[in-house]
Amino acid sequence: MYFVELTDDADDDLLQLDRQVAQQVINRLNWLGENAESIHHQALTGRWRGYHRLRVGDCSPLYTLDREHQRVVVELVGHRSEVYRSN
């Protein structure tokens, strides 16, 4: 099981979402932490190389994996049409 850690930016992003949508994202991130070793992670390319995405409805949390410390670090959470423009 991996520990799911949110950066300050990701935490702020979650606070901006509708409460129900934010809960769906949190539930899916918890699932990700529990299944991180057994699933295929959607790797990103280009300027987002090294990051992975998880689709939760219209939201896409972007995260990195720290396998050595068994952590999922969530960097950003946003609408999938806008999250890749961040940063």
C-alpha cells in the first residue's frame, strides 16, 4: 500500500472543486494508493514527463510515484481540459 500525499497546490485544487466531485477524487486517490503496485499508470510525455494521470470523471489528478518510499505524490488536480496547461 502506498501513502497518498497531496502538495499544497493539489490541496488547494481540491478545495476549489464541488464537494461531491472532490470526494470522488479523494476516493479514487485512496484506491490508487491501495493498488499502486498492481495497476498500469498512465505516463505523460513532453513537459509532464515523469508524471502520471488518473481520470476521475472530468478531473485529472497528476501525480508522481516514489516507489522507494511507497508514496503517490499528487501535484495538481483539475478539469482534464485545463490541468495540462497549469504550471
